Amino acid sequence: MKILVPLKRVADPDNANKVKVNAGKLETTGLEWKPNPFDEYAVETALRLTENGANTKARLGEVIVVTFGPKETETTLRGALATGADRAIRVDATDDQLDGDVIARALKAIAEQEKPDLILCGKQAVDGDANQVGQLVAEYLGWPQATFAGSIVSEDDKSLLVVREVDGGTISLRVSFPAVVSVDLRIVAPKSVKSKHTADTHTYADGVRFAALMAIMAAKKKPLVEMKLADLVGADTALKIKYDAFELPPARKAGIKVKTVAELVEKLKSEAKAL
């Protein structure tokens, strides 16, 4: 099984208080970068689908990670290579050249070159929260898709049984390759991914795997190629989504103290209009 996994770096959501806005633009200086969590889940899912869980060093398929960004985003790709991905692609671009549609069209071009069985992506990026790329690339390729996967079973490496959460329960979908699947956070539970290569009795650790020092060093020798955005999407680089400006929410007013419950109720009625 050959799997292509888009992987984006985002500002660490745990450091949202460090975000600054200057003249309507976001200031990224000083922010810490990390892989988008849902994309990390997609990488972990791809690794589980292409290995025998009892021997994770023997890859029984190929996992290719791809990111869009400047040279420094290669650190994110090397991290994925260290956890077990086989090779990486960086599409040279800046944030102001990208939106979900441009990325989806570029991924379509890469998929036509690489011919993967599966494109496996996170359901959304935690910075823009657009939730568009997986659905768009499936439409452009004409491939079946399953979104928000909470568990996946590969019985024959030719199709997947995908269980996704919906309002009021779950729904099971079977998609034949080639296909596009986006994953949700529950996909990295110990029993959420079942490969045909892994015994039913095997249980993974909860969450994504971490690379050992030896694997990090070895990842430096794995193939990483650069592509040009214009070579993938041609002259049609116009963005369909543009951000005009950003502004921080207004500062909250200081609270007040009350002496009695009766006074509190009165202020909730007359000032806060909450009652």
C-alpha cells in the first residue's frame, strides 16, 4: 500500500497567548512551530496501516509525507521521516501563496505523479480550521472519500472499512482504492487502526509514536525532494480565500465585587441582562 500524507506546520496552539497582531497582520516572530496535530494522527495511521505492529521497523508499504512551505518546514518533514515515513516532498511556497484550493490542486498533481493508493490527511489544520483540502482533492481526482475517520480497518490492502462519527452515533463506509480519507483524533486510540499485517491481539500505545535518537539521525539520509508550486498548479495561482486583516478581540473589562447575593442578582438583571 502506498500512502501520501499532507503534513502542515502550525504555530503551537498551546502558545496562543503569544500571537500578536500588527497593522492587521499576524506576527509569527517568536512563535513555536509544531506539526498540525490532526496531520500527525494521519502520519501515525499511515504507519500503522503499512506495518506489522510487532515489528515496526519493517515497512510493508510506502509512506510519503508532503508539506507546503519555505525551507525551514523541512524540519517538520524530517520529524515524520524519523517516526517511520519513507520519503518526503516539500513544495516551495509562502503562506500568502496558499489556500485550501491551491493546496488541493497541487496535491492532485502530486498524486497523478506518485499514484498512491491512499491520500490520508488530518480533518483540518488547527490554525485556519477550514476543513477543505481532503474533500477538494477527492473531488478533483474523482476518488471516493471518507471524512472524520475514527477507526480504520484494512482487510486486503485494496480497500478500507472506515468508521466515522456522525450526530447520534457512527456510520461505516467501505472505500476502494484509490481513495482519500481524513482522520479525527480518535484514530490514534490503541485499537483504532487495524492492518492486515498486524495480529488482532496487538495493541498500540495511545497517541502518536515518538522517534528515538537513532531514528532521528537516520532520517537525515532519507529522500526529501523539493517541488515548485507553479510546476504543480500552472499559471492559475489566484487564491479563492483571502484574509483582509486580523484584529485581537477587545480586552475584557475588569470585574466587580458584590456584597450580597441580592446585589448580584440585581446586577445580573439590570446591567448584564443575563436574567
